[in-house]
Amino acid sequence: APEAVFKLVKEFWDANHENQKAENWPAGSTYTNLWEAQTYMVSVEDTGLRGGGSKIKNAIWAGARKTIEEWTGEELTRCSLYGIRVYKEGAILATHVDRMPLVSS
């Protein structure tokens, strides 16, 4: 990650890591082994969190875009940016594609 983006996300995490919220996955979802281990989110969209909201979301996007475009060789279209997903002991994220085209999931 670009240094400025890493710093921004780390500061957000440091200020809000104790405010993790359990994720609600749809019934039948196999992206995670939610039946064994709950996953959590510290959402950059949550305006109730210190520094959360559109300002940090826009700053992360602006700071990472050039690097990701250079990496992929593609011009990006802004789509999803949620926050920091937390996996605790025993949690698994299965390899998957949410929808095409995506750079990563």
C-alpha cells in the first residue's frame, strides 16, 4: 500500500479497533465459515466512528487508485470500499469473486 494510505488506515484502526461490529452474512453464504467463527468489520463508512465517513473513504480511494491502476494496467472505476474486516482465530475467507470485473476480493 502507498505509505500515505497505510498511515491513514492505521490511524483509523488505532482509533476504532475496539468498535468492531459483527457482520451479518446472508443465509447460505460460503464466503466465510460463519457457522464456526464470526467475522467483524470496522467500517470506514460508519460516521459514528472517529474519522469515519466519506472523507476517509475518498482519501483512501484517491491515495490507492494510482498504485492499483499501475498494478493492473487498467483504469479503475470506483466501486466498493467497506473498511477493515477482522477475522478471529478459526475464521476462514474462501477464495471467491463477488462480481466481475473486480481487482480483488
